[in-house]
Amino acid sequence: MYVKLLSLLLLLCIIKATVCQNLTDYKKLHNDLFKDYDPNITPFDTENGNSNKKWIKFQFYNLGINNYDEVDGILSLTSITLLTWLDSSLRWKPSDYNHITQITVSTGTVWFPHIILLNDANKLEPFGSTSPSKVSISYNGNIDWSSAHVINSKCPANMRKFPFDEQKCSLTFFVWEPSKQIYLEPVSMPYSDYFEAKSPDWIVQSWEVKPEKLGNISLAVVLNIKREPLYYNILVFTPIAVLALLNPLVFLLPQNSGERISYGMTILLSFVVFLTLASDKIPATSNPISFLIVFIVLVFIASAVILLFNIFNCYFFPQKDKEIKGFLKNIAKILCRKGRKEKFSANDEITIFYKDIALWLDKFCFVMSYIFMFSLITVYFIILLY
């Protein structure tokens, strides 16, 4: 019993002595390193022969897209940024300080690069200036800084192929220093979505860190994102396509039923009401204009033309037993001659009634309407896919 108690007390004393010794060593190391250190002096890489250059390694990890406002062109995402540089004045021998190989200090204690997001949507602020952060210093002088933050960057949207669009957003980082000898070195990392929070609307296909056209003082993080189109296909495209294919069926209704005009008006009004509801789901941008908007407008115009021909045809039906005379008769003879097996000349005397014109217009408008609608849908998909 007493032996175990004495052993426990001895162990606690050893741990306490070790902790005190480590704290003393850390304080001594900190005082020795920063005794004559000035954080306002840029630590150039003198050992590599670059006495007037300072290289900073830049790494970027995407954690997920929070929101993308296509109208305002603002991309919001959560990311981690890692900066690494060498400060040869912050070196020590681990054997002199009880084998301490790494310490952590605040960013204000050491020289810290001023790097900004050049196309920030809010305001230009250097990394690490908005909230206190720390850096890790290794015994060989390497300094590592990392931070997780929400980035709101300007990214103009190309809505031409909405909702099958793919966007390419470039985050431009710039060294905001009076001296032009501070360079950014992009560190390429393999794409990984392990820590990425999936967005319900967007898929991050890839990202890369590469030099910018401004030179080594800037670099760009290029993200390629793709929209999830299923929601818009179900809510916008599918109902429009169904209404477009239902519209020509008005020419199959009996001309004496009295429901032809009401059917056409119902389809057209339903289309207008649906456009009003769907307009909130389609981004309002005109540069460039979306192919979906063009598709909707063309279908709407076609629906109005179908209604117009339907009204025009209803004008002829009440006069079904009346013979056509004048120039309309000559036009009707040409049209009827093409559709008959028995050939006759334009000089032959035939009797054509208004009901013949009404029936011919029904067939012609029905066929041409479906040809136009199917062609429009086919061309729309071909443009989106290619």
C-alpha cells in the first residue's frame, strides 16, 4: 500500500519536473529567438543566393460551396489556405533546448506576408488581419500558417446552357507589399473531396492552383463547377415540353364542338401562368442570354400562332356549305391538286367549299405544329449537349 503510494508521488514529481523544465526551455527558446528580431523586416532567402527574393508556398483546399449567386456573380465557399516560408533568423539547435523542434507563436510576433484576394466581393483585407491566428515555427526556420475561412469571390456566370451549365471561377491571390520581390509559389495538390461538404446545387469537378498573368506576385485558384440540373428539368423544362406537345392536339377536336378556342386559350393561359411561376427559378441575366429562355419564348410564340390559326379556321367552318370563289379558289385548287390522286389542271372546273379549306388547314397545322415542336426540342438538346 505505502509502496504504491510512494511510487505514485514519485511519478507525479517526475512529470511536474519535466513540465517545468519544458516550460523553462520554451521560454528560453522564445526569448533567444525574438531578442533581436524585428517582424517588420522581410526575411529574404539569403542562403539560396536570392538575397532580394522571398518565396512563399501557397496551398489551397476547398471544403465546399456555400452559395453561388449567378445574377450578381458571387461565389461563396469555405476553404483552407496554407502558407509556408523560410525565415533563416528563426533557427535553433534542438539539442540546446531539450530537443524542442517546434514552437507556436502569434502572427504578430513574426514577419507575415500581406496576401489579399484580388477579386473579393466584400472588401480587400490581408489574410490573418481580421482575426488573431498563430504560426508554427520549426527548428530549421520553416514557418507554417493555415486558416479556414469563408471566401466571397466575384465570378461572372455564363448562363448560356442553363441548367446544364458549367462555371469556371478564378480566385486571384495577390501579394500586397510595397516590395515586388515577394513571390508566391503554387503547390499543386491532387484533387480530393474527402473533407468537402457536398452542395445540393453544384458539383466541384476540379480545382487547381496555378500562376497568374500578373507574374509571380499573384496566383489563381481555378475551380470548375457544374450545376445539378435535375431540379430545373422537373420544374421548368418538363412542364413546358408537355404543354408544347399538347398544344397541336387542338386541331384534332371536332370543329363543331365549340371547345377548340377554349382548349387553345386554356393551354396558352396555362403556359403564361407557368412562365410567371418559373421566372423565379430562372436566373435573370441577359449577358449571355440562356438558351432555355429562348426556348420558352419560341414555344410561347408557337402556341400563340396555333391559337391564331385555330381562330382563323373557325371562321371558315360556319360557311362549310358555301362555295369558294375568287383568288381563294385558285389557291385552294393548287393545294387540293397536290393532295389528290386524280390529276386535274388549273383550268378544270371544280367545286371547293369552305369546309374543304377548314379540313385542309387542320391537317396542315397539326403536322406543321408537331414538326416545329419536335424540331425545337431536338435542336435545344443538341445545343446543350454540344
